[in-house]
Amino acid sequence: MTIIQLQYLIEVANCGSFSAASEHCFVTQPSLSMQIKALEEELGVILLDRSKKPVIPTEAGAVVIAQAQETLKAYNSIRESVAELKGETAGKLRLGVIPTIAPYLLHKFIPDFVKRYPRVELEIREMVTADIIEALKRDKIDAALVASGTCGEGILERDLFSDHFYAYVSPSNPLYERSNIRIEDIDLKDLILLSPGNCMRDQIIELCQARREMPSHYYFESGSLDTLMRIVNCTSSMTIIPEMALEYVPADRKSQIKTLAKGATSRRIAIAIRRTYVKNSIINALEHTIIEKVGNLQKFMH
């Protein structure tokens, strides 16, 4: 049994096919298949049900994969652990980021982080919260930037900073003349939101104490806040945007930004990691860099 064999087994289970796993591992499919077959012969059990599409683990395979994931985690942590003892921050960090954070925050901290920690390799993916949770549990990513309180059991969230909500209102909307809007005064038929799967949508629905199927004059399947704001500009609708998006609103549209008159009109941004995660030095470095950059930004904005 080798580390390579365990890695290949996990990749096939994650990808659901030998061909996709071989591409992800940068190895030929025959070589990958041969390694997994050798592992099965050594253990004396079939680990993958090849008759299913996608390929799925057998009962024995599920047990082996669970142990293999823990083994690989311990194996991969050796370098990070030694680096910590030497006072270094080094290794690979696979980071997921939700779409309502990625375009407004990543470019703020990545240049400084890469400059300060040149021995850390960053691999970043934009993902919705449900996919982030699944990826964390299956060890496909190491950490994620999410809205706090959205990941559930088994995942640790380390709060970073608050991100207040604002209304973005069309000049044709009756609420445009107000500088401060009460939640109860929002006509839900005028409110357009992100598509299902975006946690910010759920937070806004909860904030408005509305039912899940929001009545609306407009219905859009969009994961982009920028798209929603453009729709607001050419209709009589409104939407809710986070504070981190404010600086990207054009100067001639700033008057459409309105504060919300309710106590809990904000979200907390957090780093999410599995509770058994070990790359503490890298996570700490990421946390400190983000807080520093966001702190400077918030001072500037206020």
C-alpha cells in the first residue's frame, strides 16, 4: 500500500470516473487503474464499483477511503508541521470563496499575502456555500471564505469582520428619495435577489422575514451582484448589497445606495475549516492579512 495508491483511490471517488481522476492527477488512465487494482489485490477486496456511472465506492471502499483521507491529511501535514517548528509558513492552501465575497475581497489581500509568504501555494476556487461544505468534508479544499453561520456541524468558522448590508434602489422606486430605509417598508415585489444556492439570498429573506418563494415583478437566475445592480438601474426595482461592494458602485450611482434601519443588517465574514484541520500557520497568516487589509479599507470608507 502506497500514498500514491490512496491518492488515486480518493480522486476516483471524488471525480466519479477513472478518466477524470487520471487527468486531475496528471497520470495516464492505465497507470492509475493499475495502481488501484494493485491496492485491491493487496487488501483482498473490491474498492470501487466500476459498473456504476459515475463510479462509486463499495462498502469496503467507503471504509478504506475514509481512512485514506485521514492518512493523507497526516502525511501532508508533515511538511507544514516541520515548517511551523522552523518558524516558517509554507505549503499548499486550497481555498474556496463564495461569489458575494470573491470579486470584492480577493484582490485586496492576495498580492500582500503572496509577497509575505512566498512559500505558500494558493489554489483558489469560487464556489457556492453548499459546494464549499461538501468540498471541505471530502477534503477537496482546505479552507473557505464564507458568511459566518452557514457551514453547519463539523466545520469550524473563525470570524474575520462584519460586512453591513445596504439597499441599492432604482431612481424610479418610491423609496429612492429616502436616505434610510426600514425593512418593513420594502415592497417585496420590488426586491430582486441572488439565485437559490447563494447564502446571501437566504440571509436577506430571513432579514425581511419573508417566505421562501419571494413575490416579485422580476425573476432572475444570477449569482452576480453586479448583474442585479444593472437590472435595478433599468427597472423600478431594488436589491440588497454588502458593504464590500460599495466602492465599486460608479460615482453617478452612489445616490442609489441607502442605509437600512434595522439592528442586524449585516453578515459576518469567516474562514471555514474542518475541525480536524492542521495547517494552522497558513490559516493564521491568511487571517491576519485579510483583517489588516479589510481594516484599512473600512477606515477609508468610513
